[in-house]
Amino acid sequence: MKNHFLLPGQWWLGQSGYLVSTILGSCVSIVLYDPTTKWVAINHYLLPERLDPNIPKSTRYGDIATSVIIDEISKKGVLKKNVEAKIYGGANVNEGNTLGVAIGASNIIVAVQSLAILQIPIIEQNVGGFRGRKITFNTSTYQTQVQFNS
């Protein structure tokens, strides 16, 4: 197995033979998988959406990061009707900070709403809470290992 670490604002596209990992606090990762073609796309975004149109488009924002992985996996011949999704992250890592609550919760909402609009079922989610998590996604087994930060 090859290892790939996903940094905030990055995305990854590939097939079997990889362990893709990332560390999430209030950030969210969406994993898309097509069981028929075995293509996988994963993102890691920091903020729910770009509020200022003068800011360049970036996959640091959930609305853009999600549309990018949908577009990229579609270029591989994947049909949306075959895609399943998993969502991770969105924690309130600063318990007393209401801004942290808003960012993590907003990131989760963007993920859920984006996938609902696209009619992509969410088959697994490990979101919210007060601790960050490291996820490792096995592209061969479609299994995700979640380790919570202490």
C-alpha cells in the first residue's frame, strides 16, 4: 500500500492500493467512492464557503472543494448514481469558542447539503464532537480508520 497525506485545502483522486490520511479539527473531509469503477475522491476543506467573491476560488472552501471532487471523479467515467459518500470532521475543538462551533457545524452542513442536492447517499459519518480526529481511508477496502486526538 502507498501512503498519501492530505493537507488542508487539498484533494485526492485515485483507485485501490492507497492509504489516504488527514487530520481534521473543525475541517471536514468528504470521501466519494464508486463501488463499480473503484474510483475514490477525497477532499479536506477548512471553511464552509467563500463569502467574498473577490477572494479567488479555492478548495479550502467546502462548496468549491466538493464540486471539484465531483467534477474530477466524473471525468473518470463515474456516474453520480453509483457514488456513495462518507463525511468526517467538523469538531468544535475549542469548547468555549462559539466561532469554533460555528465553523465545524457549518462545514458539516455544507457537506450534507451538497451531497443531498447531488442525491449522493451518505453511508457513514463521524462528525462533530469536541476532539479532532485523524482519518485513514483504505482505497482497496473502502474502510476508514478514525483515531481521536486526546
